Amino acid sequence: MNAPVPQTTNSAPVETFDVEAVNRRSRQKLYQARVKVFPKRAQGFYRQLKWVIMAVTLGIYWITPWLRWDRGPYAPDQAVLVDIGNRRFYFFFIEIWPQEFYYVAGLLIMAGLGLFLVTSVAGRAWCGYTCPQTVWTDLFIWVERLIEGDRNARMKLDNAPWGVGKIAKRVAVHATWLLIAVATGGAWIFYFADAPTLLGDFVTLEADPIAYITVGVLTATTYVFAGFMREQVCTYMCPWPRIQGAMLDEDSLLVTYNDWRGEPRSRHQKKAAAEGLDVGDCVDCAACVVVCPMGIDIRDGDQLECITCSMCIDACNTVMDKVGRPQGLISYTTLRDYNAHTAEAKAAGRSTATAHQRSIGVSHIVRPRTLLYFGLWSLIGLAMLVSLLMRDRLDINAIPDRNPLYVTLSDGSIRNGYTLKILNMMAEPRSFEVALDGLNGATMWFAGDDSHGARAIAVDVEPDRLREIKVFVSQPADTVSSGLTGFDFTVRDLAGSESGSAAADFYAPEN
Ligand code: SF4
Ligand code: SF4
């Protein structure tokens, strides 16, 4: 809990900016042209956190396709691979087959619930820190800042007439953006094929045309979305700002301007205080507005455009340090705390002297709604993990011949034909024993093999493959039952303990 600190006279000069939020009602027309945003670089804890998260997320995206994972000689050694040709998804030690797509569905449900959980705790933290649109836009702004300078220099350059200097800087910025955009699109295709091989094919123009088309589309979208559209993607194209409202409650942490201690704002705070005027902590410097990548003013309250990036918190904390006031005029605050502070300040007649700012505690995070989301998330995760560990790597299916349903052989025995599909889901060759379970006295044999066999036959299946075999089953005349008789084909791994079975019917003439 932060106690209020008395006003001090030892304050450093604060830079003020003449800027207006891009979404101010007074400036909005029905079809408003985009107002360019030139975010100033913020400095502080949240900016550092964003640099770290940007480095980690971009690192994961670009490095992952190059990670190797030894699965033996019969499976690819790329750690994460969507192998569309062979219809497999590899994720380190996990291999997902098309019929196991429910694992991917489960992961998507977990991602959704995780997003609900994060939003109900800390608002649009996903948008502010990890959404690709935010991360790439931040990267593009960093490039812009590196080449053209910070906000004032960029604005000056933007308004300057075209000349050699401006052209050179703009070419450098756009060339770097394009390089990043190509690298972004390029990295994506490596998730769908062996990365080193595809890179070789790609640069020698031997890759599949779809690879070039994909890189082209992703390059264009990255370049346009992060370079030009930026905050407009979040405000107009993304549905998440509209959906998130349903997930917030009065205990969700949101970036909030604490007007109970900031108002009335004054650019001449010291003079006003010396004259005995009632002023709040906000020195109306607009530092919070100029660092905002969305170009909005958090002092106007909670807004659809706010992506909760916290740059305004860093900017305002720097200002509060300079004027000798406690940090947190803009802070992560819940609606419940905000209302309590406002009521406290009102009751005391003067906000900054009385109201106490509460710090974030466990109670903000652990509450019924978040417990419910976390419980569901854990339950699905646990169920998927158990199912993954216990899933079969062997399957058998039996499809009976329909025409003819049965054949009466010369010795009076009845023969039925079946197509057996035996699936070896392991990356190594395996030998199985396929046997009859039930159907008294019956024997089986491969189609084309006249040995007329036995109760069981041996079948080899290649690694990661489905083998289809045609078999005949016959039952002697003295044991055959009239009509339909049920039995099972069983399959057993000759080198291991895994087994399976498939139910089948045996047709014989009605007596
Ligand atoms: S208002 Fe603050 S938290 Fe919201 S987008 Fe702007 S800088 Fe980020
Ligand atoms: S809230 Fe903070 S950063 Fe924003 S104008 Fe007021 S003092 Fe400046």
C-alpha cells in the first residue's frame, strides 16, 4: 500500500507537449482520416518488460523451425513441423495424426481460456505485450526511431519537404521494414517443411510456388500492418477489443489514470499551489499521450483503443519523479479500488492529501472468476496430457466385402472376405500378429495365399504407415451358424505389449 507523499518544492523541470488524443470526440468526423501517431520512446519498468517480451517472442518465432529433434531414421528431425504432405504435426516428442486433431482443438480451447484468464486479471495484456500486431509494430517503430530519431525528429522530418536527406532516411526505414517483413514471411514457411532443405530450394528458386506466394502475402501484410496501419488494425479490424469487455469485471487490473489524485490538473502546479489553489498531481504535460502508440489520452478514461501497453505508466512515473510526487498517478488499478479511492478522496474533501493508493495483491488475481478459468484450463490440460501419455500407437479396422457377402466353398465351408487396415503410428517398422477371436473353428489367410491357414497371421507394417491387407476367413460347414455371427480381429505387437481389436461380422446362409 502506497502512502501519499507531501508536495515537495524540490522538483525538476518537466517537458510539456502540445498534443491532442487522436480519438477526441471534438475532432472526430463520420469518416475521419487517420491522424499519424509518432510515439515517443518511454523509459521505465514496463518499457523494459516489453523489450524482453519482444526479444523472447520474436526469438521463438524465428528460431523454432531450426531446432532439431531426433526421432530416429524413419521420421523428420525438425522439432516443430506441420507436415501437410504426410498429414502429421510434430511438436518435439509429440506426433499428431489427422484422426488425433482433437488435441489441436484442445490446445486452441486452452489458448482461448488462457486469454480469458489473462484478460480477467490484467485486461488486454495480450494486446499490449504479445500480440504479433503489437510486437511487429513496436519493432517497426524501433527501426523508425533508430534511423529518423525520436518523436520530434520524426515529426519534423515528416513535415519537411522532400530532399536528399529525407529520401535517404525514408529509403533506409522502408528497406529495413521490408527486410523484416520478408524474414517474417520466410520464417513461416519453414514450419511446413524441413527448414534447411527449403531454404536451399527457396534461394535457388526450386521451391514449390506456394512457398513464394506465402512469403509474398506475409511480407505484404507485415509491411502494411506494422508499417502503415498500426493502431488502426487494433481499433478497426481486430474483434478482441469488442469481446474483451465481457471478460472484465470490477476486480480486473486496468491501466487507469487516477483522477482522484490527478485533478484538477495544472501546468503551473507550483505557482497554483503557492497561491493556495487546489491542484492535483497531474501537471498536464501530456507525456502520457506522446508515448502512447495508439495516440490516445488515458486521462479520458478507459477506452476501446487502449491496448494496455503501460507506456503511459512509465512516462507518468518519470514525470512524478521529477515533480517529487509518488509514482502511480497512472497505474494498474481495479474499478473497485478506483471507486474506493474516489469515495475516500471525496469524503476527505481533498484527494492527494487523504487517499491511499493500494498496491496489486493476491486478491486481485485469485478470485472466483479467475479460479474458474484456471480450473477449466488445468482440467483440459491434464485430460490432454493423460490422454497423450496413454494413447494407442496401433490401430486396426476391418471392412467386410459387400459383394458377395459370402462364398460357399466346394467342401461346404463358408468364406467371407475382409479388408484389414493396420495402422503403425510409431516411427519404426513393426511386426504384428493378427488373429481371430471367436468364430469357432474358423481360419484365416491372405488373399492369394492358398495355404488356407491358421487362426493367426503375421503382418509387417512400415514406420508411420497404414497397411491395407485383404484376408479371407472361412468356417467349416459343421461349425458354421446360420445368418450373422460376431467375432473380433485382434492385433498384437510381436515385440511389445501393445494390442488392439476390431469387431467384425461373419455372414452365412440362413437355414
Ligand atoms: S493509454 Fe497507455 S496503456 Fe493504453 S495504449 Fe496508450 S500508452 Fe498504452
Ligand atoms: S497523467 Fe502524468 S504524464 Fe499524463 S499529463 Fe498528467 S502528469 Fe503528465
